[in-house]
Amino acid sequence: MDDTIKRVFYRQSKSSRRKHMNGLGVDIVRISRFGNLILESKKYRKILSDPETEIFERLTKPERRMEFLAGRFAAKEAIFKALSKTGENFTFPEISVLGDATGALEVTFARETKLRVLVSISHSEENAVAVAVLN
């Protein structure tokens, strides 16, 4: 490998060494799997936090409800995977994945923790996928 390529690919600044990733999680789910959960009385509460439940219950279209629930499920599964080596354990409702004023997703936990997790959710017609990065 020539010196220019080595410099581009192997050079790290002090700031980039400090800001490394401590965990990564990815999950993909079929949205149609969540059809029964939106119809059965309050079973979605096993997945959603209270703030997420408030948003979910305001959604009127069944397709959007399934997409929302599938996306949050995938996000939380990805978060569990990213946290797997930290020793921290949370249940689904103890994790909230909510949009901020700009639409960016923020992860918060029901109890105090120093964990900082970034998450992204994407949907296709059939699937929801989420990626979580522990900083």
C-alpha cells in the first residue's frame, strides 16, 4: 500500500481516538408480525414506554401503528445488542426512542445511567430495521 493510502486510511486524530464506538446492534423485523399486537388489548405496552404509548395511541391508521411498533421493537432489540457487553439490563418499556424537535431520534432510559446510545430506524413496505451505536 502506498504512503498516501496509508495516511488516508490509518491516520487518526486525537479526537477520533477518544470518540470510538463501544457497542453496535442491528435488528430487522417484518412489519406484518405486529398486526395482532395492535388489535389485542394493550399488548403493545410490553414493548412501548409510556411516552411512546401516548404517541402510538394517537395514531389512527393500522398500517402506521404496525410500522411504529415494529420500528420501536427493532430499535430496542438493536439497543439490547449494543449494550450486551456493558452489564446493563433494561426491559422494553424502560427504553424510550422518541423524536426531538428536529425529528432526530433520542434514546432515554427509565433509570439513571451514563449510557449514551444513538439509534436510527428505517422502514420499507415490509420491514423495519434499526441500528444502535453505544458511544
